[in-house]
Amino acid sequence: MPLLTDLTAAVAAGKRTDTVRITQELIAAGTGPGIIVEQGLVPGMAIVGEQFKRNEIFVPEMLVAARAMKEALKLLEPLLAAAGIKPKYTVIVGTVQGDLHDIGKNLISMMWRGAGFAVVDLGTNVSPEKYLAAALEHKAHIVGLSALLTTTMPAMKETVRILRAAGLTNTKIMIGGAPITQAFADDIGADGYAADAGTAVDVAKKLVGETA
């Protein structure tokens, strides 16, 4: 469908007005909201993620695209709810205790939403206990921990320990942030590590058994 292709291109280019207009046209034409998301919005954000990984675009362009996608989702979410369509996977995300930085977390949250995940954003300075409570409440498939400060890496380690101790065998733990490495993820027992927002989508899909 040409309009779906146009929607993908508009999202990838970060054209908010065009994204909203095309989404409205698709709705008016009777296109199902799930189709609009899966065949229009998700491919657009996938393009953005790949461009980001190749250093063809940077954080500002990625944010613009994510905001365009967000405006379209505002139109679609009531229709999705009315049709009983829910995301297949739920992700809990937050910045760990002692850390108030949120740009990276916000960017990854938008990329995950753009990839079709339900995202519960706990904000910043999140205690291990709050992560655990949210994971239990929402039956999370993934818990994402972000940290920008080296001094808050121990809080990340403690959060992983508490989540593991709770026996959440069906919940995967992902970590990321400026000081974080794959070696640190391995050391503290995290299931996944992402160096950037584009990679975070691929890693999350692999952790839940979806093709990246």
C-alpha cells in the first residue's frame, strides 16, 4: 500500500506533519491500526535505528523521528485499545538509583516503542525495589537499566542481584549507558548489553526470541 510506504518514509525523515497526515489518511481509508503500526511506523523507526548505528544520523535526528512516531501513536493508541490489540512484550526501563540522567533512557524508550514494545518508564533515580515491584506488576519480559555515572554502576549491580534473587526466570535484564561495557554486563549477570539506542532494539528482540 503506497500510503504505508509513505508513512515509513515520513517517520524515517522525522516529518511530523506528514506522519500525522498520512496516519489520518490511513485511518480514514479503513486501514487497521495494527497494520499501520507494524507496516508503517515500525519499519520507519527500524530505518532510523540502522542509520544511527552506521553514524549516518545522530541523536537530534533520531529524536525528531521518534517524536514524529509518537504523534502518530497518539492517534492510533485509542484505536488499538478498542480493537483489543496489545503489544506482545513489555519492557520496564529506568535510570538506576543515584543517577538523574535521562536522555539516553528516553531515547531508548522511544526506540522500543517504535519497535512495538510496551514501555513502562520509571524515570530516574530508581531503586532496585522499585524495579522489582514494576517487573512483577507488569509481568515484564525485559527490565532495562541505564546509568551515565560511573559512581552509580554499583547500584546497577545491586539491582541485577535483587531481580535475580526474586527468581524472575522469565524476565531478561538489559543494561546500558556511557560507562557500561559488555564485560561489566557479563560480570554482574545481565542478559544483554546495548551500546546505543539502535542496538538496544536488536538486543531486546533477541532476548525475547524475536528476529532482530
